[in-house]
Amino acid sequence: MTDLRLVIFDVDGTLVDSQSHIAAAMAAAFEGEGLPVPPLADILGVVGLSLPVGLAQLAPDLPEPTRARMVDRYRERFFALRVGNAASPLYPGARDAVEALAAVETNLLGIATGKSRRGLDHLLEAHGLGHHFVTTQVSDNHPSKPHPAMVLAALEETGVAPDRAVMIGDTEFDIEMGRAAGVRTLGVSWGFHPRARLAAADAVIDGFDALPAALARFWDR
């Protein structure tokens, strides 16, 4: 089939609202070292980066061994929250949007996330969505966003040309990653970065109900 299209989703802040888990895990990382917890806006501002890179931005003056302990503590806390509570909830309309896209024969769905493989697999299993995604790229195997490696790997795995692919995300890192890989970019305003930081996207939507029309405009170009 020659007209395949690839729709790549970010996860945190795009498909799922993980703000409370991220904030709690980051608080544990800082408090464990006796450090003040950064403001929530600063924490959300680095969501999308790989965890070591995000922590380096939040605490650039700390020695590397201290940040390494904080990475471990964040992960321990996040996994404890994951086990003790339900998975981070899907945003309204996310499930319907994914299922509707997957039902179209020419659509292939992918994921490019700063999550680990372990974290992503748990989330997809918890929500029963894993079977919809034919390519899933995680921070374990790639440089941090906005490096284009994850999108380039998704294109290679699916055989879809860049001009038939779109990266959907809530952060400027998602948009920069997609642009660097040569694909179209669609920002979502309900996530962790304010709309102003999504200005480089080809378009920005305010709800999943606007997704079909936005994608149709991309494909018709």
C-alpha cells in the first residue's frame, strides 16, 4: 500500500495527564537530597526531555553523582505511585481519537516519548492501547528530545516518507524533534507547555475533537 500515513504521538501531556505523578516523583528526587523542590511550572517545563537531561536543566550546578541518585529516586517514586495507584489517566477524547485513527487502513500509529520502555509498556497495557501502535520509540534507546532520532527510527520502521508523517505533542521539544526529522508537527494546547511555546508547530489544536480536521489538512497539502 503506497499511501500509508504515520501519526506519531507523544505520551505525557498529550495522551495522558501524568502531571501529579511527575510532580510527586520530582519532589521525592529533590527532597531526598535535602534540596528545595522547583516550582511546578519549572518541572512541567522539562517534561518531554529524558529524565537525566531534564534534571540537569532543573539543577545544573549539582555534581553528576548527586543527579544520578536523583534520577534513581525519581524512578523509584514514580514506579511506586504507578503500582499503588491507577495509571495516569487518558485525556478526554484520547482513546476515541486513537481508536478512530487506527481503524483507517492507511494510518499507522506510533509513539515517541521520553518515558522508559518499562514505563510505556505499563501505561499502554493499563489502558489497553498497545496493539494500536506499530512503532514505539522510548528514551532507553535514543538521545533526548529534541534530537530527531525517535522520529527518524519510526519512519524507518514503518517505511513512511517524512511528508506523510506528523508528530503530535504538547511541548516545544516534540515540535523541534518533528521539524528536525522533516515531518509535519501538530501541537496540543492541553499539555505541559503553554501555547506560546508551540509557536513553531504547523498547527495547534485545543481538543481531540479537532484532530481529524487538522490531519486532513496536512494530508491534503
